[in-house]
Amino acid sequence: MANDKVFKLLGLFFLAMLLFNFPILNLFSKGGSVAGIPVLFAYIFLSWVLLILFTARLVESKPKQNNKPR
């Protein structure tokens, strides 16, 4: 079970690398604003918060128990 968490954390790491890399960031750097906040800043902070929440949920989750009859 712990091995599953490692693979999921690695997946989150690579997702973060993808989200904060140049081609994706360039999509949001064109200008404009959402509620007075530049779109690029809104994207960065929203994706950052979501990654933190996903990581916390993954790390804090308890392993599932297999109750198989013998």
C-alpha cells in the first residue's frame, strides 16, 4: 500500500512540473484579469492550492484494509 502512495506522489510531482512549465504558463500570460487579479497569478495560485490539497489528502489518507475471508 505504501508503494501506491509513492507512485501517486510521483504523479503529483510530474503534474506540478507540467503545470508550472513554460508552455502552459505562456497560455495564461496573455493578459486580462479575473476579479482584478491577473489571469497568470490566478492560475498559479489556484493550481498551487489544488496541488497542496491533493498532496495533503493523499498523505493523510489511511491505507485500505483487505478483509478477505480465509
